[in-house]
Amino acid sequence: SVGRLTMIPLQEEVEVRVKRVCIAGLERTRNDIVAEQVKEVLSARTLREALLRSLRAQERLQDLDLFKHVSVHLDAARDESGRPLEGMQVTYFVKEYRLVSSSISASAGTQSGDASFSLGLRNLFGRGEHLRAVSSTTVPHWGQSLQLLFSKPYYRDITKILLFSVGNTDMKRPFSKYDEHLIGSRLELKFPSWLGQHSLAHVLDWRQLHGFCSGTPMSIREQAGHTMKSSIRHSLDADERDNPLMPRNGYKVHVEQEVAGFGGDVFFGKAEIQTQLYKELFRGMVLSLSLWGGLLRNFSPSKINDRFLLGGPNTLRGFGLWGVGPREQGCSLGGNAYWASGLHLYAPLPFVSDTGLFERIRLHAFTTAGNLTQSDGFPRVKDMFSGVRCSCGVGLYFRLGLAQLELNYTLPLRATASDMVNPGLHFGIGVEML
């Protein structure tokens, strides 16, 4: 087994020849997709190369997400009758997932969370294809969505994945007192580069604004009815943190651009960037800096469901949910430009061991600042830094898988008369937080 072979001194360049590579346990999976992942093993010329290439191929087979487990065995090559042959044989033992799969999950973004149930067919045609139907409920919007998603990796390079989805979504927007119905499709290609992980997608959405109440301002009522958005969207994610759950050093960057106007009746250009920097000051004490910003340039009448929103326990703490920026009759109107920053200091809990559950809990002190503006064209720098909102606070930070949880006492330091200020004790949860 690999466990025994790793005891051999790998600096000794023992010459070997890999005669055969076998994969045991295939049922629905086609030979070509797995053969592509293990072919480099056959070109090994030393024992060290054979071992390292076998382990890399094992990782690639696991990354296909087709097998519950993958193990590898290196032995002398034998023919079909069991007689020994010259050279080495590498055998992979795999156990495929079942065809039908289901899952229940919960996730959270910067301003909302959702609970979803999915039912899918895994490895549908034998080359890594997945077909899933996903039903989800989103809070605090209390929205409902139903999506059908199909994904397929490129068998010669499984880091490249093609995805297609169609779906129907109904969302309530209580912060602006309207509802939105959306039917859309998305064709997406995911691929890596030296910069990070890319996503290139065409998005086609038919959208309807409706469900207005007596308190909905006229500027939102005027946007009632149907719009068709056809856009090209690109995103880039680079993650150089030393630990994705509790980082001490490194950085993470997310950049997204969208251009709408390839058909439809909505025309705009939109860009957004989110960065996070981490630096350990002392043992266990980490300083973090978050910088976010976004710009929207409209070439057709501006739509509220395309604008940026800011405020709440996951962005500018100490303000109500989407409580920063232009407002009318108590409703958030959104903006076409924003920036936000957060400076955080994390420290381990005193008088307890930094292991087990306590390893994921930190004391947390922070200050946040930012601004959201609305203008006809590109905003002036003076406008972006006029009326800056800021807040500070202390609390507890907890990491639960990919989700971040915070329990903070927050004090707004600067706000405008139209902002929805919300001091005191607050709870926030999200995957991405300022």
C-alpha cells in the first residue's frame, strides 16, 4: 500500500517502469474521463516518480467528485492469469456515489441567508455530469426560488466546468416595499488561471416589479412592470490566506464586472471589488482590513433592482439593514456607487485553552466606515467622501464551517439624517462580511 511505500527513502532513484494502471470499481463512469486523470503515471521512470505521480492522480480522481473514496495500491505487474510481469502495476480502487442524491443545506451572504433542498442525478452520463433541482427559501426577503442546474467538467482538464441553469424566483423587498418576480437562465464557464478562479457567464433575466403597498414611494412605483436583462458577467476570486476558516496572514480578493445590453431593454456597466487582508500581530492576535467598492454606470433609466445597497450587521454595522444611502418615505432607493471599509482586531478568549470549540471563537473589536451615493453619471470623488458614515463596536466572533457569526455591541459614530441608525446588541451571520 502507499502507507508502506512512503517508508522507502525517496531520495534513492530506483529505476522502475509502470507496466499497467488499473481502476477497479467503475460502474457508470466512462473509461476516458478516469484514464485522463491517471495517464501521467505510465511515464514514471523511478520509484519516486511513480509514487508521487500516483498520489497526484489519486487527488485528481477525488476531485472529480464521482467517488466516495479512492485508494491506490502499488505492486509488481501481473498478467490476467496472475503470472508476474516485468515492471510495476498501479491499481486504484474506487467506490462510486449513487446515481440519485439529495441534500439539505443553509448558507448566508452579506445581507441574507437561505435554506435549500436539492434532489439530483450525479454522474448522469458517466463523465461527471450533474443534474440538480434546487428549491430554496431566502430570508430576510422571504423569497422562494426553484432552479434546475446542469454541470459538466471538461474531461481533459477537470478544473474547467461548464454550467447551465434555469429558474424561477419570487422575492419580497421589504426594505423598499416592493416584490420582484424573476425567470432567468445562466450559461457559465468556470476556469482557473495564474490570477485565481474565473467565472464567465451569460445571464438572461425576465424581471417584474410588483406588490407595491400604500407606503411605496412614487420613484419606485414608476419602475413597475417588466424588464429584460441580457448581460455578460465575469468574476475573479483569488485566495492566498494561510487558513480559509481562521486566517492569520494573507489576502482574499473578489472582483466582478457585468455589462448589460446584449439584447433586452436594460443597459449598464457595473463593477465591484471586495478585498480582505490579514496580518498576525502577536500570537493569536490578528489584524484584518476589509475594503469594498462598487460602481454602476447606467445607459438606460436606472432600475432599483440593479443598484447597490449598504448597511446592516454584515456590512456597515450599527445601521439598519440597507439603512445607508438615499431614502424616500422610509424606503431604501439604493445607489450607483459605494465604498466601505472595516478594520478588525481578533484575539483569543482569555483563561481558556485555544483548542476544540474555543479555537473557533475570538474576541472582536472593529470600526467600519463607508458611503453610498446616487448620481446621474460618474460620482465625483468629493461626493464619495462627503457624508461618510462610521461606527465601532466590540463583541464575539465565531466560525461555523464557511459561515461567520458575530455577536456585537455597536455604536454608530457618524450618520446622516436620512439613515436608519440601529445601535446596540446585534447578531450577524454570513459567508462574506465586511
